[in-house]
Amino acid sequence: MAREIHLILHNIRSILNVGAILRTAEGLGAERVIFSGYTPTPLPVSKELPHIAESITAKIHKTALGAEAYLNLAATDNIIQTLEDYHAEGFQLVGLENNFNDPRLIQINSPNFQNQIGQRIVLILGEEVEGISDELKVLCDRFVEIPMVGRKESFNVSVATGMILYELKCYNIENRS
């Protein structure tokens, strides 16, 4: 059974990151992308004034290269309720975090990574500098970390998203029945 992967982009600041995430999400088969907080949101789900929404959409489109047209997009004004609804539907809420000490954390290179990540996942991506807010961390079932070997403390959010999605997608490809 292939994993069902939904993404939540919460308080992502950069339009370029949003476009790159959408392009990667489409290429690796994410089923849905939900925008929340101040994340730049494209049409048709943007709630901005039309001229602002059109400008945001054009900038996202430039980086996403049109991938947004092939994705199931949504926006939420109540991220807490959205996550609670997903949890009630049996989705595992997985936060992408780095340098975070929590017993729910698993590194992507852990031998049992695949066994600890469910078949129905909501991958939560937080703000580029601060990460996922404490109010959202409380709701997460798991956290995924990509170990760093260089001197920097974190990967770009769009790059980290690509790494995680690729790992999950490769597992799906290798383990299809």
C-alpha cells in the first residue's frame, strides 16, 4: 500500500520556498498541500485581494513551473482544527524539525525510520527560522530530523521537504506489492 502524504505549509515566509515545495510535492506524489498562517498562497485557494493573489500566484508559478496546477491545494484559517481533524481521520501528524530533543523524534537515517512512520501522513512544515510553533508541536505524533554533518544547523525548508518526501517515495517504490 502506497503512503498517503499530505503537506501543511504553516508560516513559510518565502514565495520561492513555497514554489519549490509545490514542484517537489507534485513530482514525488503528495496527495494534498494545505496552506496556513502567513504562507504565500496561490489561486484558487488564496484569500488575498485579487490583485495580490494574482501577483503571489505568478511568483509561485515561476518557481513551481506550473506544478501547482496538478496538486490538490487547500487553505485553512484554523490550523489547530485542521490537524485535529486529520488526527481523527487516522493520519499520523509528523513535524519536520531539526536540533530538537523529544522522544517522538526519529532521524531519517534511523534503521527503523520506515516502521515508525505511518501509511497516512500529514507532514507539517514550519517557519524557515523558528520551525514549527509550540502549539503545533503538541499535536504532532512524530518528528522527523535530517542529521547534519556540516557546520550549518539546518537545511532550507524546501530542500528538507524534498529529502523527506524522496525517502518516503523510495520506500513506496521499493515495497509495492
